[in-house]
Amino acid sequence: MNFPILSSLILLPTIGALFILFTKSSSGKYQSSKYVALFISLANFLLSLYLWYVFDKNSVDFQFVENREWLSGFINYKVGIDGISILFVILTTFITPICIISVNATITNRLKDFLIAILIMETFMIGVFCSLDLVVFYLFFEAGLIPMFLIIGIWGGERRVYSAFKFFLYTLLGSVLMLVAIISIYWITGTTDVEKLYELGIKTEYQNLLWLAFFSSFAVKTPMWPVHTWLPDAHVEAPTVGSVLLAAILLKMAGYGFIRFSLGLFPIASENFTMLVYILSLIAIIYTSLVALMQEDIKKLIAYSSVAHMGFVTLGIFTMTQQGIEGSIFQMISHGLVSAALFLSVGVIYERHHTRLINKYGGLVSIMPRYAIVFMVFTLGALGLPGTTGFIGEFLILMGAFEKNILVAMIASLGVILGAAYMLWLFKRVVFGEINNQELKSMKDLKTFEIITLSALIIPILFFGFYPEPLMNSIEASVENTLNMYNFDLINNLASKD
Amino acid sequence: MENFQYILPEIFISASIMLFLLFGVFKKNSANLIYNLSTISLVILLALIINLSSFNKIYLFNSSYLIDNLSNYMKIILVGSGIFVMLTGSRYIQVINLNKIEYPILILSSILGMMIMISSNDLIVFYMGLELQSLALYVLASFNRDNLLSTESGLKYFVLSALSSGLLLYGCSLTYGFSESTNFDQILINSTEFNYGTTFGIVFILVGLAFKISAVPFHMWAPDVYQGSPTSVTLFFAILPKIAALAVFIKFLYTPFANMNDQWQTIIVFISIASMILGAVAAIGQKNLKRLIAYSSISHMGYALAGLATVSNQGIQSSITYISIYLVMNLAFFSCLFMLKRNDKYYENIEDLSGLSKKHPILSFSLLIVLFSLAGIPPLAGFFAKFYVFLAVIEQSMYFLAIVGLLATVVAAFYYLRIIKIIYFDPEKEEFETSHNLGLKITLAISTIFILAYFIYPSGITEVVSKIIMI
């Protein structure tokens, strides 16, 4: 590959942002800037689809690799994708145009700045999933804080300042330890190139500490219990589009990091800490599901459900089985679609009624029938009904867990029931029942652009729910390769001990 | 004396100082002219230094004066930032009526003193340079003599600085007494064996230098002096003496005292950690931007010193890279500060920035970039500065220093974020003036672009700096 396709994917949104900088901001409703953003993000989406088309699904190697000298003598700018990362790249490029279309519903002031922030954010998010060098990864991982901080802080709700600060400082605190670990890896092995590190391996005596340092960063970002508290705040206060980006893509960076780095680089430590991750994941699944049941704010409820779903993801990854990891990746993609859709749906009624409290709603089915149907599909997707993507992810994760530890799997299964409980109860309270609140009657049903965005999300949720094969094909070889390397390292380690 | 051409820059700047002084005395109302001439002479000075840079070590005057890669590089960034200080401050000193002939001349003398410090290879020459720059700085700090705060800051700086100079001189005399020479290389040769006299000498010298660089626990003067001095002088304080003091730090630690790193390493680690933590924590409650940047510079000096504590070439180079990036960030920050002007009054409280982003999008964006960079968030230049330092620190397995340093950046991030919050999230206030002098605009543009685009080609500075090898 001579054409730097991945770098173009990464850079294109930033170039678009620069364009927007020079569009007219005075003219009426800033339409031109929005079209530029939409055009750029759609172009990026098509480019990523093309990437998927030319991508060789049977190969386990990283493809489209670009390796350029960057920090002289130390670190190269290296990007490349395998079957796992390509799905996240496509998820990112798919969610971004949807965000841009739904922008005009929620953002009233400084639209231009907002679009620039989103596009810059897209650059960083794609960069995270493509980077094959630890320092480059860290760079993108951390840089995403800046636009997200501004998105929450400028366009957020009442307590936006508190939430933005909490988001920023929590994530930064988790990440600095990862930086120490990355630099240590450089001095231990002499490189931060992920591919080379896979080959070289890291000495057993260092692995535990390094794993913990990476874990501190990913656990905050996932988020895992007990460092999840920034997420409900950030979600509730962020504007709809911010919540969508946060839930759909930012949370996935950590899950991706677990698979790529924690498993790939520190297999022995991962094995040592499996129980810790199981316990934290189970607490996340059960505890946050219970917390979600008690929420009065719709967004907060969905935020807690995100924590629970990500609990399933971490559980699945650390089962170290083919099904578990594939299930986790599938669950991440599914959650990316479903949570984005749920937040958009909440945005729809919030924009009309300006409250997120559940008890202010009720009986929407007779006022907004179309909305009720759409919302139902997403609710079912979130609780994992067969036929939606949510089911396949959870099912595979539980299968993997049963193989490793029956008790853990059984407790986790409870989470599925609780998930159904809070989602269905939410649906019942918002959509069914009497119309207690007379103001609701003036609410209009879905507008065209809302139908476009929401149905764009329904299609993949149902399609891949019935026919997961394309996604599974893409990840299968890479997951198998990751697991093979993992087991190989473990066996070698055991052999060397004997 | 065949090597006279190598101190041509120093001779040139001394001659210009005297010439301008005479000129200013005999010609009335020549303040503006002298200001511009001084700026031009700094440019010529920079050209002379670059022109005379060579990769050899050149000893002059019975090896009491040394020109090498370190001194060349430090002089270049010193004079370079001096030019930008002059460019940014020109309008400011006119507006607050400080445009007197002494102002540029004092700045030039101070720069001369710093150049002598940087090149010195002898305790006496070093002390001469140090006092020359300090004397000029005392006057500059209290230059706004009708202002109570300015006078106070000048006096405070004078008293404390004189005390520290005394300690430093005592340290020098102890070192001389026990190692029988004032020449740095000779001290190195004579001090191979441990003795208490030289150890005490090191401690006193380090105290004096730590004062100049405003490292904890000798930082007390910094907030008051930063706040009280005219802003253009604060900018000068924030950058130039730090460059010179860091160069001298490197010289002292790695030439005369290179054999005694067991003794000084702990001290440097301690003042580095203390500066990082205190700078980060104490800045949180500040209301005045200049005071805040004083604490911020204290913590930044902590990071620069962390590189020196490693006793490795990598560490020294990382410190030098750090100070180079630090000076650009400070230039950008102060350029923004100079733009907060309304009806001939400059504003310097954090509250005055409230809602700045609505009326002044470009200025706010620059501030945003600078503040995130100061906080060390990637992909901005400030991150790379810290990255190099921690790369060197972790290479020596000094994990405690690295982790404390990185945790301090999280605390520090809080107060930088607070400013960003006020600029971007808070309700807007009155508009500021938008017409500024060209030098100020150019400085802001160059420094912001440097910070923003540093990641595209980060090896530029590193390659130059990697030629500085001390061990």
C-alpha cells in the first residue's frame, strides 16, 4: 500500500475542521459549516467502508501499515489495523455523521465551534484505534480529552462545569500512570512499537506493575466500578451529541485497549489479575443495574446501564476464550449503536419537553406513535432480545464465562435479567400509561432528520442481530491470533518456571 | 589573545549599552528610538552568536571563559526570547508611562550579565555575571516607581536576592578553600575525594542558584515580584533569568561538581519534587493571572530540574528542551495578557477573562492552546517537554520522581482548566480593545503555531539539543 489510507482517515476530519474555520459564521443559521462537516464525515465513512472492502479478513497481520520516523531515534509514527480495530474505526466514522445530522436539534449557540470540536474528536478517536505504537496511542487517547471537555463544558446542562472537570481530571489521573508504564516499556525493551513488542514479549517480573498501570487508565475510561462515577455526571450534563460520542466511542477505547495491550503485551499479568477483573465486572453488572433501577433521570439511567454493559465487556475479554472476546467486541459495537440510539431518542423528547425526569413523561405512545416504535426497538436492543445485536454479544460473553467459571457466569446472567427490568420499566413509564402531564399533548412526532438518524441506527442493530456473520468474519482471525499468542506466552512462562 | 573574535557578541552588546546610554543622556526624548535600537542590536547580537557557533570547546582568558555547544544554544534561546520580550512589551510600556531610556538599557545589561553567566568557567567570572544581571533586575522590578506594588517587589527582590547572593558567595569561597582553585575544571580535578568543605560549598551554591530559578523552598519572592513588576518585566523575569540559571545549574553540576553527584542528586530531587507539588497546589487559589503564572513557573522549574537530577546526558538534554518549550509557552501566555487592554488599562485578574471566547475567539483559542500546553496535555508542545523529561527520569529508574511529577500535573491541570472554564463557560463581560501592535500579534501567532504544530516535527529541537553532551 503506497497510498496512506489510514493517515487520510485520521487527518480528513481535521482538514474539514480547518475548512469550517473559514466558512462564514455570520450568515443566519450557519448552514454552510454544517454541510461541510456532514460532507467530510460522510466521505470519511465511505473511505472506511472502502477500507473494509479491501481489507483481507483472513490475514492475522496488521494491514495498511504506515511507519514513519517521528521522534528522532525513539519513536515512529506507526498506524495499521487488524480485524478488531477496523470495526471500531467504522463505528467511529458511522456515528460521527449521525451526530452531525442531529446537531441542529440540540445546539443553539456556537454551532461552528461545536462542529469543529466534533471533527477534531473524530480524528483522535480514529487515531486511537489505528495506532500501533504505544506513544502514538497515548497521544490520541489523551488528546481526546480536550474537545470532549469543551463539548461538555460549553454546550452542557446546568452542572456542566462540575461534570467537565470531573471527566477531565478522572481520566487524566488514570492515564498518567499509563504514561509511566509506556516509558518504562521503552526502557525495558527498547521499543514502543506494538508489533515488535508482541514478538519480543515483556519480562515476567515487570508485567504485573505495568498491567496495573495500564489498568488504572482503562478502568477509568471503561468505566469500571468503583471509578465509574464520572460517567453518569458527564452523560447527564453533556449535550445529546456529546453523550452519543461518549457512550458510543470513547468508552470503547478502553475495551479496545484491554484487548490490544493488556492481553497482548502482559499475558501473564492478565492471567494473574483475572479474578480481580471478574469481581469488578460482576459488581459493575449487578450494582450499577440496581442503581439504574432507581434513577429518576432518563439519561442517568442509560449512563448506569452503560456501566453495566461495559462490565459485560470486561468480563468477556478476561475470560480469554474465543467466544468471550468475540462476544466482547460484538457487545462493544452493539452498545456503540444502541447507546447512541438511546441517547438520541432521549434527545428527541428532551428537546421537545426540556426535562429528563422520567415521571414527567408517560403515555407517549398515543402522542408520538412512531417515536414509541423506534424507542421500543432500541430498548429491546439494550436488554439483549434475540434478533438484536445486544443478544449476540451477551450470549457469547456468557458462553465464554461458563467455560471458565460457572459461578461468575451465573451471577453475570442475573445482570441480563436486571437489564431487562430497568429498560422495560423505563419504557413502560415513559411510553405507556396515562398522559398525566397535559403539556405533553403539544409534542410533535419525529421530524425527518430524526427519522433518518434513528433508522440509520435501527438498520445495523437489526441486521447484525439476525446476521452477525460479516462482523464475526472480520474479527475471528485476529481474535484467534491474539489468543494464540496469549496462550503461547503462558505456556512458555510455565515451561520456564519448571 | 588570538581568540578575541569568540567574545565578539559580548563586546558588541557592551559597546551598544554604553553607546545608547551616552546617546540617551545627550539627546532628549529619545526613549522610543533607543528602544527600537536596542531591539535591533539584540537581533544583530543573535546573528553574531549564531555566526560564531562552532562545535568545538573554546577556552578564553586563561580558561575562565568557555564557549561550547551548551553556552551557544542557551545564548541563542536567551537572546531570541529577549527579542520577543522587547517586541511584545513596546506598546505596554508606552501605555503605562514607563518609556524611559533606562528601560531597554537595563534589559540589555541584564542580558549581558546572563551571557557572561552562561559562558563562565570560573567562580569569579560567574559571580560577576550573576551580579550584573541581578542589579539590572532589581531596578527593572521596581521600575514603575509610582506603583506601590512595584516598589515593594523591587525591594523584596533586592533583599532576598542579596541574601541568596551572599550564601552563594559563601559557597564559592568554601569551594575555593577546599579545592584550591576558582576554575571549574580545576575544581573537578582537585575534588576527587570526599570532603565536608566542598559538600557545604555545593549546598550553598545550589541554594543560591535555586533562588535564581525560583525553586521551592527558595521561591517566596516569585509571586510578589511577578505580580508587582510591570507585566513586560514579569515576562522578562519568567523567561530569561531562568534560562541563564538553568545553564549555570548544568554547568555547576556537571563540571566542577561532577564527581560529587551522590551528594547533590538528593538535593536536586528534593527541590524538584517540592517545586512540582507546591507550584501545583499553591496556584489553585490564585486570583491574579501574574501570580498564578508565578506558581506555574515554579512547578515548571521543578520539571526542568527533574531532568538534571538524572545524572545523564539524556536528562540534561531533556531539561534544555523543557526550558526551550517553556519559554515559548510563556511568550504566548504573556502576549495574551498584553492583549487584555481596555481604555489604556491592562487587566490581569482571572475574573476579567470571563466569557472572553464570545467576543475574542482567536485570542481565546490561543489561550486555550497555551493553557492546555502548560498543563501538558498531548498533542501540544508542553506534553513533549514533559515526555522527554520523564523519558530521562525513568531511564534511571527514578520511578518515585516520575510518578509524583505526573500526579502533580493532574493537580496543576485543575487550575489551568479553571482559567479555560472562565474563558469558555462563563458569561461574557465587556469587550477588550482589538488593535495591538504588530510585534505582539506576530509573537502570539508564532508561539501559538509552534505549540500547536510541534507534534508534526518534534525532533527539530531534540536534534539540536542532542549535540550538548556534558558527561
